[in-house]
Amino acid sequence: MRILIVDDERDIQGLLAFILKKAGYPDVLTARSAREAFTQLGMDDPACDVSPVDLLLMDVTMGEIDGIEACRRIKARSYLEDLPIIMITGRTEAELLMVAFDAGAMDYITKPLNKVELLARVRSALHLKHEMDRRKAREQELLRVTQQLAAANEQLAQLAAVDGLTGIANRRQFDKVLHQEWGTAIQAATSMSLILVDVDHFKAFNDTYGHPHGDSCLQRVAGALVHAASRPRDLVARYGGEEFVILLPNTDLGGAAVVAERVRDAVAAQAIAHARSSVGPCVTVSMGVAAARLRPDLQPEALVAAADQALYQAKQAGRNRVSVAAPLDEVVALQTHPGASSTVFLADVTELCDVGAA
């Protein structure tokens, strides 16, 4: 344990150093002024952040800067705030001692020095410093472990929300976000759209090219979907097997249909060869789109069911197309716009969202 003695009287310095070394404290430093003490404590070095001593014995009465002012300046440094300081004084007035304690001193000894009292107070101060160091070390270790645990939990949460093959959200994350966005949309009375995406004839693709190529195909399709639905709140997730789902908050039916056509084009642009597809020479997707202006009596399962029914219609109509419907009872086919292979299934127009731009 390193002890620094600050006193402008050489005799007192020598006596204190002698007593301490004789008692088993060999590492004793001395300073004849507050400024010299500041230097030894590293206060002149902006980079210093660890106290070089474990205990400070300082005279109250010194020249340019007295012990009380020196104590204030020392305690103002964050890395020295826990350094125990014992004041050495020939005065015992209560007012003076109160000022010393207010400045940051933890104890005092009086002149003339009493060896037994000096060593008792030094032992007590060093024991306190040792316990404080242990406590801070435990706190730092606890903080480190807590941070590591938080990072691990965050990583686990991310892994639990991500599909291992494609790197996009998984079904569990989709269900969670759907219900969150559903509540937000009900409060704001806004529209929400959902697109179910199915890779056409994927089983035949796997049988022809093998599962590794099948995995690569799904990864490339997922990338195309993410590129096509790129707004911050849009969610692209793997729904299961070769099915994907796109959640489009604050999007009406017409806007969702535009996104779906963009998805179809993006997948086609991948030009993934599919020799056994009945639709064309490359991998294609079929999509079902549904939308609703949300209200409290409407459940999210209704939107999913509507999109699933629309997807079924897209497959029945020949695949590689977008079918758009709301959760309705009767179905009538209409072309959404000239030249697009999209079909809208309508029964009661009042049940559908307004068709417009996303």
C-alpha cells in the first residue's frame, strides 16, 4: 500500500515516514507542498485516471495552499474522490475539523504525534480503502457481466426473430409485428395490407436441382421481396416452406397491388432457371393481396385468410400472377389495369379499402 505524506516540516515528514516503515508500510512518498503533492498524484497529467497512492496524510497548515484547500482540489478529481485523506493538525477546534471533513477528509490526527493513534487510524483508513476497491471491482465485474448478458439476450432475441435460411423475419416475428401494427392501425384508423407469396412449383424445383439449389432459390427470392418492399415499417417474412408474407402498414389495396407487381418483376429479374415449371423457363411467384381499413371488430386473422384465399385464386388462374381481394363472401374477377396479370376479387365494394397509391 502506497502512502503519501504532505507536510512542509521535514521533521514531521521524517517522523511519520519512520513510524510507518517500522510498522510494515515500506512504500512511503513525501511532498513538501500541496503543488508537489498534486504532481505526485498525477493531477498535472490530463490522461491520469488512477490514483497512484492508497492513502494521503496531509498537514492542515502549509504555505501557498493549505491542507483544506488542497483536499478540496484533490477530491474534485473523479479518480481521486475515493482516496482517503487524513489531516494532520495541531488544532482541535470543532469548526476547523468540520471544514476539513466538508472538504473531503475522512479522519484527522493531532500534533504532537501519538504512534499508537497514528497507526490505528492509518490501518482503519487503508482497510476502508481496500474494501472500497473491492466493492468497485465487484461493481465493475457486475456491470461487465450485465452488459454481456444484455448483449447475449439481444442476440438471442434477434435469432428468435430471424429465419435461419433467408435471414429475413420468421413466422413468429411476423405474428408479433402483425398484432403490434394492427393495434396501431386501429387507433389511427388507417389501412393495412398483406401479401402472401408462393414460389411456383417449388417442389419440382427441389426435385430437379436438389435442396442446396432450392435453399439458394429461396434466399434469392427473399432478397427480391426485401428490395421491393423497402419502407422502414414494411415487413418481409418467411411464412413457411416456400411461402413468404409481406406486411404493409398504412397501405391501401391499390398500393399493395403495386408492391405485389413490383415483387413479381423483381423475382422474374433474378432469372433463376426452372426447367420443370409449367409457367415459364424461370422461377416465378404467385401472390394473394388483401387490405382493410382497420376497426376494433376486425381481427388480423381475417386479413391473413383473405390474402390466403386470393393466393389460392392466383394459383387456380394459372400462377405467376397477383390476385387481390378483401375478406368477402362473393367473388367477382376484374382486371386491375391493362397489361397486368392481376385479378381483383370483389363482392361488396363497401367492404374493400380505397384503391390508390401506396
